[in-house]
Amino acid sequence: MVVHSASRVVDGPAVGELLRQWRTSRRRSQLDLAIDAGISSRHVSFIETGRSQPTAAMILRIAESLDVPLRERNQLLLAGGYAPAYGERDLEAPALATVRDALRRVLTAHMPFPALILDRHFDVVEANAAVASIVEGCSLELLTPPINVIRLGLHPDGLAPRITDLGPWREHLLSQLTRRAHRTGDRRLTELLDEVRGYPRPDTAVESPAGVAVELRLRHSLGDLTFLSMAASVQTALDVTVDELTLELFHPADDATRTLMASL
């Protein structure tokens, strides 16, 4: 798609059609959306059919109501003939110094336990040194950047053979991937989902895991490891890059894991 500043995109769907697609994917009625966005359902209908050309502010208001990610909000604005509202800077850009430094401080402070910064496709942006100790033995191809943690975790040449409770962990990863693919409409995520669903499945049926959360149980050459994962993101992001970053932290779920990781 060729875009020239605020000129109307002529080789793609109109903004009204795109908004209709987003509304449909969110399973929202025109009336429900209208109430949430503070406009009339007639106005929503006119925008979707092209009878009314929305302002940039209206596009953003509807996109907010539909929980459209920042990257896709920019695409909606371009389709409507407006300039993007959200920048997309490199993580090393001076403007992102505060976010970058905060993320890296967490990576360092979380040692000796694994922590990663991931992008929207679950590719590793950065990781602390502890991550290397738990991916030992994985295929070099899977460890060649860009490293995708979904693929690494479920591929038969990755961590999958060493995950002792693979069924629940597989369901957890597939659920995360499915939700993000649905929220973003990103084709690359959909393709990744199709790929990993085709990987060999665990021999045993998935049972409802006990405890308070799904844990990552991993065989290591020095002993078994059990982790509880937590994810965090910048909830107030106004930059596409920042909006798409996720901080994934793995905490020891037992004393044996805590001791073993401290010794590596």
C-alpha cells in the first residue's frame, strides 16, 4: 500500500469498510458501538457505508471504543486521508530512553531468573543472561534471531521435549497467540498460529492444571525447574513500538528452582 502523508489511500479498503471489519471482529453491533463512542447508530452506519466521511478525531474515537491497537489506528487514519497520530520509533531512539532504561533495569534486577522483552509477534527484543541457561540444547535454527518464543516453546526441536507438563503449557501459549492474533488482525500472527498448531501434540490429554496458575515445568541437565510467568506492558503507550512491547518474567515456583538458578 502506497501512502503519501495525509492523502487518501486509493488502493485499499475505505476507512468505513475497515471500521466495519473491526466492529464485526469485535462482535459489536452498530448500536452498541454508537453508545460506547457517544454518537448515533445512524452516524456509524453512514461512516461504514461511505455516506459520511469521518474526521480524524472520529476515527480515533471509534478505534478506541473497538480497542484497535495503535499500529492499526494509524492505518485507519491513512485510509481516511489523514496523517498517522502515533509515532513508531526505534527502541534505541532518544525519545524512548525512559522506557528502554526501565525495561532493561527490570531485566537486570530479575537475575538470576529469566526475563525477556518481546514484540507483538512474540519475537525476542532483549533478554537477560538467565534465558540462555534454560534454552540449552535447543536447535540452533530456533535460537537464531529473530527468536520467536512461541515457536521455541512448542517446536519438537525446541523446549517442547523438555517440558514435563507440555499439555497445559501448550494450551496457555496457544491461547495467548490466539488472543493477540484476534486483537490485532495481524496476518503474521495468524500464520504462526497455523504453524504451531501443526506441531506434534502431547501424547496425553490435557487435564485441568491444579494450583493457582499454569506453571512452566522444565527438565534441565542439573535438575527440574518450575517457573511462574508474569507479563507486563506500558498501558499508557502513545508510540507504536512501546505499545507492542511485553515484558515477560519467569519467577521460581519452588525452592529447588530458586537454588538451581542461583548456581548457574
